[in-house]
Amino acid sequence: MNRRLSCLALAALVLALALALPLTARPAVAAEPPRSVAEVASATFVLGCAAHVGALDKLRERLQPGGDLYLPRLPDGAAKPFLQGRPGEAYIREEAGVTLALVPGDEQCAVFVRRVAASAINAQVEKDLKAAVGRYFTIQPGGRETKGALTSRFVDLVPTQSYREELVKKHGREPAGLRVIVTTSESANPDLQAIITIGLRQQP
């Protein structure tokens, strides 16, 4: 799928993600901080990356001072490891060791977690996705892949039948859905134990 079609597919799916996170629910998340690192990281990912697929400019606005998702921005030097040499920005929840990175040119958003158990972050992300977008997407296991000390677990967001029909009617093609990838390692790097990303799901 070329870049233009990818953008169109992402734009078609972002509305459901945004609608599934009602404005009335967001202040409650801010007013009642999650208790564990897994909850902090998952909430940052779901309310940030997942809710703004194809709309990273809007997420950036909400991360600024005064925004309802405000996080302190890392200085450019400190942000470099999270951006891998690409232009972008990184925002941190220092108390939990959670960093959100934005790379607008590649339409990428990722959450990095300094220290968290693999089982805890995997379970929390799946739970929060179901609660946030379960009305529009079926949340299902997409398999896993292991490379050395790294294990990537895939969670697929497949449009439900009614939402699928709506997308096909509106855009004239089968929606791809989305894939969340949770990559974990408790030994590869003691200061980075999980990375959570989201992107288009490849059609079988």
C-alpha cells in the first residue's frame, strides 16, 4: 500500500478511535492517575497514539502546556534516542519512566517504557483497547515474534461488522484495520523494557 492510500486508510479509521474516547471520560483519567507503570504506559498509548492515528498534529496540540494531555517535552538531545535520528518530539512522564515519541514525517507515534513486566503491559494494553474502542473494533491476538531477547506481541483491531460496512460504503474498499505491537524485553536493555506502536494492519 503506497503512502497516499495508507494516509486515507488511517484517516478513515481515526474517527472511530476518537469517538470511542468521549471527552467526558478524559478528565477522569487525568484526575485519577493510574496506579502502576503498566497502567500509566497503556493510558498514555491509548489516549495518545491510538486515539490519534492519522492525526498526530492534533495530538501534538493536546500535549502542549494547557492541553488536556499535557506532558513535559524532552530537550532535543534527550529526545534523540527515542526518535532514531528522525525529526520529531518526545514527551515524558518522568515519575513512571514513560516517554511518548512523535515522528510526524513517518506518521509514527510510540510509547517507550523504562521498566515494566511484559505480562503486565501486554494485559493492560489489551484491556484498555477493548474498553476504549471495543464498540468499533474487535480486539484480537495477531500472533507474536521473538528475535533474540525481544518479543513482539501483535494485537489486531479489526472493524466490527457494522463499522466495516460503514467504511466500505464510504470509501469503497475493504478496511485494513490496525495493528498494535507491544515489544518487550526484560534483559536486552535494563533501561528500556517495552515499546508500544500502532499502524495499519496488513491484509492477509
